[in-house]
Amino acid sequence: MHETERKPPRQRSLLLVLHDVAPPTWADYKPFVEAVDSLGSIPLTLLVVPDFHRRNALDDHPVFCSVLDQRLARGDELVLHGYYHADDSPPPRTARDFFMRRIYTREGEFYTLDEEQALNRLTAGIALFERHGWPLHGFVAPAWLMSEGTRAALRSLPLRYTSSPQHLYRLPDFSCLEAPGLVWSARSAWRRAASSIISKRRESHLRQASTIRLGLHPVDMRHDFSRDYWLHALQRLLDDGRQPMTKAAWLAGQDHWR
């Protein structure tokens, strides 16, 4: 390739992603978000649940919807994150399903759905975003668990991406992009201690990665130890010259770079 035709190097980036965003969880996130905002223009990717645990329909919370409008105006991205964020399928019948749905998580809403069930919830979520005038590019299943029926439904919808803990997938073909992430299990003191050790090692291992995702959950915000880790990790990555981006902006950059 001629010297003048060489592509520029990929921009090193970080993606700050808040999971389970809903009216009852925003109080957990609010102090953290205010601290992030004080650092400058850092766009967030907010994974929004339309009716969290079937008790928090967004249409019934206009004040919270106004908060989401304001976040969009700041440059954040809103992503469809399940619909109920609750596993309401029949009880598990195999040892593997019991582990995935009762030990790994109890909120794997899209883990067992067939195509029709998944399509109904996805289209309902898309319709909600449309009613509120919120741009929608991506869908993330609760706990990143998706059935084959969910995958089939996603292939038929006008969404650009979905994700797993370490990858983003372009839709509709599910082409895979490396997007490694850090995530904590913060439900108990020993889990927080283990997560801190693992995340620090992984952060060091990912130092040369072109992008790093920080995947936060409301429970992380309820403990000073885990909340402070995320703020310090964010600052370290910013100090290392990484550009904060939303998932959609990062994906657009990958398409441009190809």
C-alpha cells in the first residue's frame, strides 16, 4: 500500500457502561454519575430496562424519562436492556439450566425464550424507545444470556449490535468484534475482594487493547469499595490517553476503520 494510503492507527478508547438502568436503580447510580460528569465530557452507555421487574414501567415515570432525555442531550447512548429484566420462564429442568438460571443469575430473561416470545418483547422495547423519541442502536440481554430464539429474532430487527461480556456483535449477521470488559460481582464482601483482585490483573493485561469496557451494576454503587474502584479505574484509563465513547460511537468507528 502506498504511504499516503495507510490507515491511521485505531484510537484507544474506553466504554463506560451502566447496566440495569431503571427508576429504582437510578438513586444508586446518581452520585457516581455526578462524579463522572465532574471529570468532563464523558459519554455513558446506559442499558435501560423498559419495565424493571414488572413493577417499574417507564411510561409511569415521566420524571425519570426526563432524566434520560437530559442524558441523551449530554451525549449518552440509551440501549435496550431486556424488557422486564426478570426470568419468568417455567422452572429449569436440567442441571445446566438450574446453574445458569438460579446460581449464575435469576434475571436471565432472554435465556429460554423462543423466537416469537423474544420478538414480542424486543418489538415492545423498540416501540417504547420510539414513543419517547430515543435513538436506539443496540440490545443487551440481561446477564448477556440469549437463546437461539432471541438470536433469530434479532436478525429480523433494525438494530445495529448486541454484546457479550467480551465482544460486540454487528447485527444482523452477528459478526464478532473484540471489546474486552471488566465487570464485578459485588453482592458480598468476599466477592468484592475477589473482583478487585481479578479486575486489577485484567486491567493490566488489557493495557494494549484498543478498547476496554467498564461494565457497572447498581449493586456496585452500594459499597464504597466497589464504587471507588470504578472511579479510580476510569481515571486511570483517562490518564492513559483513552478516549471515552459510547458503544454506538465505537462501533461506527470500527466500521469507518475497516
